[in-house]
Amino acid sequence: MPQISQSANFIDTFEHVAVQIFSDNKEGSRYVAQQIADLIREKEKKGQHCVLGLATGSSPQNVYAELVRMHQQEGLSFRHVITFNLDEYYPIEPDALQSFHRYMWERLFKHVDILPENVHIPDGTVPKDKIKAYCQQYEEEIEKAGGIDLQLLGIGHNGHIGFNEPGSNINSRTRLIALDQATRIANSYEFAHIAEVPRLAITMGISTILKARRIILIAWGQHKAAIIRKAVEGHSTEQVPASLLQQHPDCTFVLDEQAASELTRYKSPWLTGECEWTPKMIRKAVCSLALELNKPILMLTDNDYNDHGLSDLLVQFGSAYDINLMVFNGMKSTITGWPGGKPGVHIPDHPERSEPARKRVLIFSPHMDDDIISMGGTFIRLHEQGHDVHVAYQTSGNIAVNDEFVLRFIDFAVGFDEIFGIDKSRATQIMKEAREFIRNKKPSQIDTPEIRAIKGLIRKCEAKATCRYVGIPEDHIHFLDLPFYETGRIEKNPPGEEDIRITMDIIQQVKPHQIYAAGDLADPHGTHKVCLDIIIEALKRLKNEPFMQDCWVWLYRGAWQEWEIYEIEMAIPMSPDQVIQKRHGIFIHQSQKDVVVFQGSDRREFWQRAEERNAATAELYDRLGLPKYAAMEAFVRYHF
């Protein structure tokens, strides 16, 4: 069920549109799918068509998956459903991998009993001189169907709904629009390069959207949190198109806790009324206050607490001095140079156990470079401090290799064979076929199995070289090649039993005292989230095994974000020399340097992201009055 606050009246003073918050994407998606299903059945009982406005992108995927399940298992029929999609790239062929036409048929329409003539998706192939008339016709088709009963929306990083970019007029209708560069960059993860992202799109207008009788906007993940706050708590303005939904009489934002994390009820719940003062909440409030006032924790005063809505803490604990000291000592205890615990020494409140002194450590890395990018300093330190470190690379990462790298390495293989007198005919043939394929490759085309295998091999060789750089023996390097990933496309298959079995096998093989896993849910491709879900399911199934009783799980964040300062439970400091050492380890992944394929909206290279993020974490500790370091890697413990 959605989270209901005890302080709804206070929340209403901040939030200008109805909000439902769920623990995760799946729970929220089930709720939305049920709302759609209930409406379809209600209209069917009345002998009426149900007219749905539908969205694409990553946000509604689980909604559509649940609707398909309900059709197949619960008899939900779409025979009396009429659909109108929000938008489509322009120009684009309907069978292109990135087209919204293909997206809708692959994820929903071909799995249910909807009549093809009832499906309406903007046509990305209409001649440009006929676009205006086509868009007018699209509007007329919506009116002819009786208007949209329920409109499903996502939200862009800049607040766009559909492809209505900031500045779109509230009275706008279906039209051809130029995409904002920020939108093109954000959507570039679907394409091999930003240059391939269309510059135009056909989109329903804001007026068209607002005419729907009911609207549900969905958003998942922390990367949507900032714009959600603007849309929900900010003024209604055309500069944030989603904020215009505040003017609709029946609109609900359905969020997971990550997407809602910047709302006042989450970020500063003490301002909305009653607040349960758990140790974590106290740390959050005090750290937020110190950073807002730019004061070290120990310098906060009674007046600071009173003036910023935290007088309840003074009532409970007596004085700012006592609160400051409690939080300061708690933050200080998270800092350690011994990620595996300091052997033979009992340190009160240390993040890790001192025994066993030499731990078996299993680092899960979703891609071939997440280990060194996300926790390279800790990785190196664990090995140097004598722990038995294993690395399990969960996916091949083969789609993230530039085609030029393939030709370069095949060319090397041909030259290698020639130098040492090896028959080079097969390598030469592969080179000829690869050059021909890449020269004629279309944006919608999947690489051949041979090219994907070569790309995977390139990444495996880089991962092995990184482990050698750290000092990890070859028999401690494990390539899991989880099947869900091997589609040759950005879009992956749902995780299955084989993925879970492979993961359980490596855990049982190593019998670790420590597991490190990527808890980065902002990965734009979703691979990190899927990999984490697989690990969590494997842990649940293994939790009664004797060796699991002494296994701790630590979550690191990837290249896209860091833990909030109050969430951090173990912070591993790095000196300037250790930062350089980590950088050199990242540089080994040459296929991911200079030109990163599918890098999302962040144009920095991965080593730059890692260093700036680690430096920012250290800076936050310094601002709170704690020891200053060049950089810090942060972890949160996962309890299973």
C-alpha cells in the first residue's frame, strides 16, 4: 500500500498535487496497473470503450508487464480499449530499435488482445510538409474516441511531459517540436552516440494532456527526485511543464521512495509536523542543518536548532552540545582505513568486525569496470591488507564497446598470426566480415554474435588486467555472464532462474565473510538495479546456509551518484597518491576511455566522475568538522 503520512495537512502546504509513494518501482507499478485495469473493467461493464493515453521510456515498463500478466492470468481484456501514445521521435522508422512504435508493440500490444485499429502511435515517417495536417488529424482522432479517460505520463529530467520541453505553452496541441539538448543527452543512452539521437519529435501538447479526465504521472529513482520536487512543490510554470499538472482536477504523482526523496516530507520531515526521531533521522537533521548553515556539527547552537524547526530535538536531548556530540561521534566512527576490520583490535562502533582477521571477500561488479570505478581504493586496500579477495563480473558489458575497437583488435589478431606464422585465414575472414557489417550497420541493427563476442572479450581482458594491477590471482576472477544481459541491445531480458542460480553458485563457492555489491539505482540502463535484485534474491535463498551467518553485505554506489552523507555507514579515506593509483586502474579500461558508448546524460569520463564524487564526499565530511582527506569511498550495509 502507498505510504500515508500522519501529517497530511502539513504536507498539503508543501505539495500542490496529490502524491502516492511506494517502497519501490514494482509496488508502484502494480498499483498503477491496477488503476488502469479497474478503469478498463468499469468501462466495459457500461458497454463503453476505455481510452488510454500511454507513455514510453523506462518508467512504465513494469506497468505494462503487469498489465500483460493480468491479461494472461486474470482475463483482463483489451478488446474495448483505444490507445493514443504521447509521442514519437522524428524522423524514425517504426521498426527502429529506439522507436516508440516498436517499444509499445514489444512491451504491451502484441501480448494482449487489443485490436490493431484501436492503437494510435504518432508516425515518425510522415513527410515534413504533411506533419501539421497529420497532427491536427491526431487531435481529431482523440476527440472522435470521446477524449482520453486516463493519461499515463513519465517526467523528463528538465520537467518535460511527453516531449513538451520547458517553455511549451499551456495551450499547445499535438505538434512537431525541437528536442531540448538536455533531453537528447538524457536519451542518448538508447543510442550508440548523441549524434544519432533525433533532434525532433511529434508530441501531444500540454493542452491535449490536460484534457484527459484523469492523469497519473509515474517516476522512479533518485535521478528524478530533484525535478519531482520542482513539479510538486514549486510554482506552476511553463518552464517546468510537469508543474502545470497542478492545475488538473484529478492528477496523481505515483513515486517510489527514491524519486520522492527530495520532497519536504522526506528531506525535512520535521517541517511537516510530527517526526519520529530515530538515530538515522537525527543524523539526517543535524547534518542537513550543519551543511545549510555551513557550520561544523560541533559549532551548532540552540538558536540554530530553534530557528530551523528542530526544537523537538532540544526538548528530547536537552542542549545542542549533547546532540552535536552524539552525531559527531557517530559520523566519526564511520571513517576507517580498514574496510575488512582492523585485526586483533576491538574498536567500539567500528563499521566492521575485527575477526576473522583474514576475510574472504566477494566483490560483485555489474560491468567489467564498476569494481575499480566505484570502490577501487577499497578494492586495493582489501588486497593489500591481506584479505582473500574475489571479483565476480556479472555481465559481459559487450554493448558498451565502440565498433572501432573491434576492428582494432581483429587487426591485431591478424597481425599476431602473421608474426608467429599462424594460419591467419580465419582471422582475416572475420576481419573482412566485421568491416563489411560495421560499414553498413544501421542504428537499429544488433551486432552479429561474432562482434558481440569480440566486444565481450575486449572487456574481459581489461578486467583481468585491472585485477592483475591490484594483485588479484587469476583464479579469483570470475566472469558470470548472466544471461539476462545477452540481448545485444540496451533493453535487457527480465532476470531469470539461471541468473539467480549462477549467482548462488559463486557465493557458495567463495563462502564470503564480506560481499560488496552495487547499490547504484541511478544507472540509466537499469543493469545495476537488475544485478542487485539478482544478488538479493540469491542471498534470501542462501540465508540459512551456515557460512551466511557470518557474512556482511556492503553496498557501494556506481558512477552516477553517491550515498547521502547521513546514510553512510563506512567511509574509506584515500590519500592523493591513492587517488592517482585508482585513476591508473580505471585507465586500464581503454575501451571506456575518451569516447564512452551509452554514457547517459553525464559527459564526463568515468575516472572524472569517480574522482569528483569521492572528493565531494570527503569535502562534506570536512564541512561537518571531521578529518579532511583527499577523497572517500562510501558504503551502506545491507541487512538480509
